[in-house]
Amino acid sequence: MARSPSRMSHGQRDSRGALAAGALLFSIGPAALMVMPMIVGVYVDELGFSGRQAGLLASVDATGMFVASLLGMVWVRTLNWRLAAMLGLGGAVAGNLLAAGAHEFTLMLACRALASLGAGTAFAAATASLAEQSKPETAFGIGLAVETLLTMVVMALSAGIIEWQGIAGIFRMLALLAFVVALPVGWLPARSAKTAPVGQPPPSPDPATVAPVAAGLIGTMLFYAGVLGFWVYLERIGQAAGHSNHLIGTILAWSLAAGVLGGIGPAWLHGRGGIARPNLLAILLLMATVLAAVGKVTLPVFALSAIVFGALWVFATAYQAALIATLDRNGRYAVLIPAAQGAGAMIGPAAAALLIQGDEYVAVNLIAAAFLAVSLLLFRVAQRGLGPPGPVALSSNQPME
């Protein structure tokens, strides 16, 4: 009797090599967005682009990631993931190297589109690979921890690189990063263990399965609308409370560092508590930290809120991705996780901006808490797709009958 695809590929999908390759590749997707605040200024100061043109270039990087994730649904069940990752990374390397020599707006726009679509494709392959792990919460947590560490390194190096080589140096750094993370791509699984065996038609989408996944993806979008809407304005909230720029910058750096602890949290828990409960608890605590930072908040409370927020944001993200991966019985929809996150990242700051009045940022806290509350309800709906509570349904990505 032929073994199921899941059993045939279990060792491959859970190997340390597959986890390491997926975690490294996971960091390439948002790499350009990490340094975007610095790049936007250099677009204007060095290349002479207008503020509007600089904003359009920044939006192309974000949009490319979003589109690449949507396109992932087309190839995730048919195309070899290693090939998809290599094609994406090749596009990222080429786009960034071409951007390093571009000085005209239209050419730069095309280069950034190529680079972001390539990085987004590799990011989608990494997401699909990590979703295959039997402990996806641990896999995504490690991927997010690596991504956060890389963010800290890239941000620390960016100012010096810009001073040394200008904006071309940043794009060369991004090209080098894409080349480095391509080295272990051969360890990725070739395709999903959930895919139907060769010669058998793929199963039709089951509405009973699709509905919980959709709730999880929409919940992810609203969660990111809440956390990004708050994060983008956290520095302004600190300033409005009367704290110095130096202290605020230090606190934000510690908040970013706390994200590493949030990423390794699922590995430390090792399945204890399942995949649904830790996410719900983290969202409740995030709502509390957001509301604690309302108004003229004292420095200790501001610092504690920011640092706890940084850890819980990453911690919850790992469990949300794991929940969607476990609900996605056919390996079709987990690749949309980056698209949901990206959509939320666009919605949250825009919604907060519409409600800000002068130097008062209370509306930012309230709209962020509201987004988080609705996401909590949607994740409650999504977790019903796990079935009755149990060690398999709540804490693993094992195949379900």
C-alpha cells in the first residue's frame, strides 16, 4: 500500500536543514522594507526625486510583496519550491543590482518592482515550507526571530553604508543578502506533503475547511492593522508624552530586540498550550499594552508597553501562521499569510492617520485596540476548524483524517 504524501515527506519537511533554509529565506521578504525609512530620504537627497516619487517607490516595494504572495496560490501546489525560491532570489539579486545603477525614476520603479516581486516569491516559498513543519508554531517563531535579528543588523549597518556608498550601497547589500540566503535553498522541500499524489486529481476545496482558513487570514490582516497602526506612531506617542528622542529611540531598539524572545517563545513552549490559546492570550495582552500607553504616559509605563508589545507581536504572529497552516489541509492557502499581513500593514497606519487630531494620539491606541479585538473574535472562529481539543488538533500539523 502506498504511503500518504505526508508520511513520505515527514522526515524531509521536519529536517533541520529544511527548517534552517526556510528560516533564512523567511528573512528576505521584508528586507527592503526594513530600511525603507532611510531609503526614502536618500531618494530625495541623493537622486533628486520628489517626495511623491519617493513615496511611490516605497509603495512598489510593499505592493510587490503583496502581489507575489497572491501569485503564490497559482504555483504553490504545482511548481518545485526550490525552483520558485531560486527564480525569486535571482529576480531580487538582479533587481537590486540594477537599482544600484539607476538614476532615472521610471527605471528605478521597474528595478524595485522586479526586486520586490522576486523577494516576495522567495518569501512565499519560505512561508509554504515553514507551514509544512509538524510544529509550525516553532518553525515560524524561529523564522521570525531570524528576521528580527536581521532587521537589527541591517538597520545598524544602513547609516554607515549610505554614508560610504550612498543608496547604491543599500541595494548592493540587499543583493548580497539575497545571494547568501540562496545558498541553503537545496534543503527546502520540493513541494507540499499535503499535495495529492501524482496521477490523482487535487481535492476540491471544502467549504468547511475554507471558512476557518478565511477567518484566520482576515484575522491576521486585522491583527497587523492593529499592531502596525500602533507601531508606526509609537515614537510620536512617546514624544507627545514629553519623553526625549534619545530615550524613545533606545526603548524602540529594545522593543525590536524583544521580538527575538517572542520568536523563540514557541520553541520554548514546545507545543504546551496548543496553537490557539497562546495566540488568544497574546492578543489580549497586546490590547492591554496598547491601552496602557494612552495619553501622557510615564516613561516606565511607556518603556514596558513598548518592550512587551515587541515580544508579543512576534509571539502571536508565529501562532497565527501555525493556526492557518494547520487548518490548511491541502497546502493551498498558507502562502497567503504574507498577503494578509501586508494588507493589514497598509490598512492600519492609514486608518490611524485619518483619526489623529493635531498632536493627540489617543485615537491611535483606540483604533489599534479595536482592530486587535476584532481579530481576536475571528481567530476564535478560525480555531473551531481544529476540531475537538486534543494534542493533534491543537498543537501540531500532523495529518488529520
